Amino acid sequence: MSKQPKLMSLSRMKDILEPHLSQIHENIYLSQELAIIHGDPRAFRLVLRQQPPFAINDHRLGIILQGEIRVNVNLVEKVFSKGMLVFIGPGTIINPVRFSEDLQIYGIGLSPDFPMPFAAGQMPPAFNGQVRDFQLRVKEEDIMTAKLMVDTIWHLAHQPDYNRQTMSSLVGALMYHYDGLYRQHTDQQQNTQSREQSIFDRFIYLVNQHAVKEHQIGFYADKMCLTERYLGTVIRQASGTTAKEWIDLALITRIKVELRHTDKSVTQIAEEMNFPNPSFFSKYFKRLTNMTPAEFREG
């Protein structure tokens, strides 16, 4: 799950949602550089019809005010629920599983063209690319502070010829709010997190980065300066799943994306994903999916 399934950019969302804007315009704002969702999740349900998983190439900040979302984010299934702030950043692969009927969500999406208010190299640490996503369970007053900021951004976006510098500053304030809470969370987590959980998190990060080319646990053990046996033991204890199964999950997900959403031949996909030959590639795919690549592509 390390590269583009279907790119779900803001411009793509705009194309999907425009035919429905008369029904959802009271809760969604869309421009080329900014999206705002204001309470009602119907826009999400319309986007889901495009069949995830989706790749994200922009910054998205959300507030879960009510209900929950069950979603697979970068190989890990998570639940975003009431009282959480959520960040999804460039390079994230998401696969929404389920929304509760009472979901109430507020938030913004910032395209790569949005005029960020930070000097080069001065993005708040939570958003500078070191993490692709995070979710924070925070105090009610922190949730309401974030919502008030989103409400203000929503109000400004609906003013004719609004000042882009003002909008940029408001977005910057919201990002600093998230960043401050993220750093508090990570400081606390570092004080309590076990070594095993830290190893697991690092392993999943590396799998996201390299599974397309690197299929064996030895590569990841070397990267982490651990023995294969120790890494395998820790991953199983931390997640209940073997390290090889995590690697296979990432690789199979990417293969499925390539088969379903590109015109590349099986031979080309096998070569790009570092398989010794197309026959080995096809046997590997069938062993894990009970289908040949051709059967999956035609399905």
C-alpha cells in the first residue's frame, strides 16, 4: 500500500461532488486550493462510490464531533471517533471501511497550491513530512477551539473576494493548534511507549516506503539494525500478525491497484515490483488471493 491507488486530490473531489452541490452546498466548500467540510458527511459517502483505496497528495485536517469512521490508513486499521483531531498528509493511502450514521465531521483540505503561511523549511513539525498521518484524542476545549477556527475559515471562504492572506493566516493558526497538541501527545507517548511498539511503528513506516521493491524481512531487519528473528518476534507480539504477512499485505494491495487501475502488462508490473519473472509473480499473487492476475484484472 505504498503508492498511488486512485489519486483523490481536491480537484478530483470537486469533479465528483459538483453534480451534487445543490444537495450538499450547505455543508461543503470546494475551490482549486481549499476544501471545507462543515458537519455533514454526505460528501464522503459520494466519494466512496469511487471504490477505494485512495491516495492523498495534500494536507487534510479533521475534527470528529460525533460518531466514528473505521478506516485503514497506511496498512493499519483505525477508528476515528468523537473527540479526536485527525491529520491525513501527502503520501497517505486510505481505505474507508465504515461511517456511523451519526457521524459529524468538520475539517479542511489544502491542495499543493494553497498559499501556506510558513517560510521555506518552517512548516510546523507535525506537518513537515516526518509523519503521514496522526490522530489525537484531546480535551473538549481543544476540540471546540479547532471547530471555532474551522467555522471562521468557513465564514471567510463564503465572503466575496476574500483576502487570501487572511485565509492563509487562519489556516496557519489551525495547523499550529494541531501541531502543539501533536507534540504534547508524542512527548507523553515517548515517556510511556514500549520499545516493542516503537519497533512496530518503525517497521510499518519502512514497509510503506519499500515493500514494492523489498519483499523480505531481512531488508527491514538490516535497516533497523536488528536480527530477523528478533524483529519477527516483536512484530508478532505487537500486532498478532507476522512481519512477512505485513509485507505481503502491502505488496498485494499495490499489485491489485496496478492491475485494476493501470494498463501495464503483468510482465511490466512483475519487473517494477522486483519479481524474478512473470511466472513467479503470478504464482505469488494466486497463492495470496486465489486468483491469477488476469482473473483479478477481469473481475
